[in-house]
Amino acid sequence: MRRRDFFLLLLCSLTGVVGNQLLYVQGLSLTTVINTALLSTSIPVFVLFVSILFGYDRLSLKRLLGIVLAAAGVVYLLDPARAQLSAQTSTGNLLIACNSLIYAVYIVISKTLFERYGALDVITWIFLVSAVLVLPLGIYSLQQDNLAAISGSVWLVLVVIIVFPTVGAYYLNAWALTQVSPSTVAIYIYLQPLVAFGFAPLLLGERWNSRTAIATVFIFAGVGLVVSRGRSRAVREISEHPDALAH
């Protein structure tokens, strides 16, 4: 690894894992779930503009319209009327907004490392560096908790959360960044509320309604607009060099 890339690796660890997770958890504890979900819709917008600054994306009406459509679908799904804008939640709201911004920066700046050294290698080192950085805080936090009182089922849930929604999701995002632009990767964040609402009836007994259906149309329309411009590198190479398939 180039010497200057070590600094970039450290920066990715700070923005993508350490700062991102600490700001999110602390912000969520100081504001509401609805506020958090609404503020998280700003991530693809931040990604688009940071990506433009770094030269990975171009600002186009089609891409901007796709992000706006998808964000509108999420906002409508979550119902802004239920959001709480008060002095009690202002600090938490600010932390979630900062979390969205630095995660957007991570998505953009990490693309170079993933393309240069491979998604699996880089994401492994990002987690290792992040673990070292967070270790002192983790030790202090664990000393305040009664670990013996935590049941085996809770530990099992923690393992599942670490392996699939965390390590798995980060790796898949990393691999995707080697294929398409950061804004194309970020737009899929808008599918998360739909996935949650899809599992809610199965796990929590909740029901879909007309608001969910309308939001689904907006979200998929927005994602479709953005993705329609983001062909993968492999597809571009095959299109430009069809003879390569013979080799």
C-alpha cells in the first residue's frame, strides 16, 4: 500500500465506522426514531455533491430528480407530521445530520482504496483499524455494564447484527463501489425503509397501508432513474470491447 493511502485508510475508518457509528448511536439516544429516519434521507444527497467535488459524478437533472423522488417517498412513508422538532431533540438531530454527512464522505473517499486494493482486503483493514481506535471506549463502556446479566439469546442477536447487517453490508457496499459511482450506491439506502416495512408484518404484526404503497412507487421510481445511468464497469467494457468475451 502506498504511504499516502495509509492516511486515507485511517480517514475511512474514522468516517465510515468510528465516527459514523458513534454519532448515530448517540444521536439516536437523544432524538426520535422518526427524526433519525427522516434525517438519514440526506445521505444520498450528501453523497452526490461530495462525489461531484471528487469528480466521480456529474450533476444531472435526471440523477437529481431520482434522488428527490426517492427521498420524497421515504419522507412520505415515515410521515413528517410525527417528527419532533424541539429543544429536547435538537442535539440528537444535529448528531444524526453530522452522521449522514461523514458517512457520505466515507462512501466517496473509500472508492479509490476499494478499486486499488480490492473490496475484501480494504474493508477488513478498515474494521481492524476502527476496532483499535474504539477499543479504549469499548473497554470503558463494558466496565459500566453487567455482562453476566446478558442472556445467550441477546448475544446471538448481537452476532447476527455484526455478521450480516454490519460486516456483510459494508463489504457489499465496498464491492459495489468498485463497479458503479458513489451516488448509485447511496441511492439504495432508500430501499431500507421498504425492507423494514416488508418484515414488520411478519415479525411485529404490523399492516401495510395506502401510504406504504404510494411511497413504494416513489422510492422505486427514484432508484430507477439514478440506476439507469449507472452501468457497471463490466457492462461498459463488454459494450465497448465485445471481442473481449472471446478471451
